[in-house]
Amino acid sequence: MFSTSLLAQWCQTTFGLLIPDTGLTFLVGPDMPEMPDEVALITRLPGAGLKFEGAFDQPAFQFAVRGLQQDPNDVTDPLQTGPEQWADTIDGMVLSAAPNSAWGTYVTAVDRAGGGPSPVQRLDAGRRATYTCTYVVTLATG
């Protein structure tokens, strides 16, 4: 069974190796908490379903990566360490993750459901920018 909790744990470890000391916390959705500011929320979604007579399942999940309050477009940061860069890093991690069995079952492929990470059209009440991207995972069922 595909596990968003195991996916969140894998992301926390892998992201920490790529970009240490960001403060970004990976949580399982669907509800985005008020705090902490720097959050990557992983929410399971309906996917494409079974294919090849049930040999593979295709669930989906979405990342929502949120940055700091009152600073959606900090152009003074020379490292560009904010939600846009974090979302791009997570995108690369997830797309290069297959094949693996770290998410609860054998993952044969990970694909985007559409384009790459993009900003949500409105900032939240704390003026925090959020970037989202949706993925379809191909799992071996048998």
C-alpha cells in the first residue's frame, strides 16, 4: 500500500541532505496548518487507477510548499532559498525517486500530472507564498 506518511519521512530525510538547515517541515495533508510557516504538505489524491489488468495501480499526490510570512518575494536572498526553490528541489527529488520501495510498495515510475511547480494564485492571511505540484505514481500491485 502506498503511504503518504512514508513519503513524507523519505522527503524530510532526502531534502535535508540536499538543502540542510532550511527549517522546512514535511507533513501529511489535507489541512495546511497555521504554523509553522515553512511547510511542505503532502496530500493523497485520486489517481489514474489500475492498468494492465490490475498489475499496476496509479495513485496521485500533491505537494504544497509554503514559505515565510510577509515575504513572498524576497529578492535579497542570494541563495534563493524560499518556497519556489524548495518546490523545484522537491520536484527533482520526486521525479528521480523511481524505482524504489521506500514509500510502502514498489514504485516503478513517478510522473507529473501536468506542469511543474507553480504558485497558488493568492497569498494566505500571513502573506505566505505557496507552490504546488501534482504527481501520479505507478505501483506494482502484485
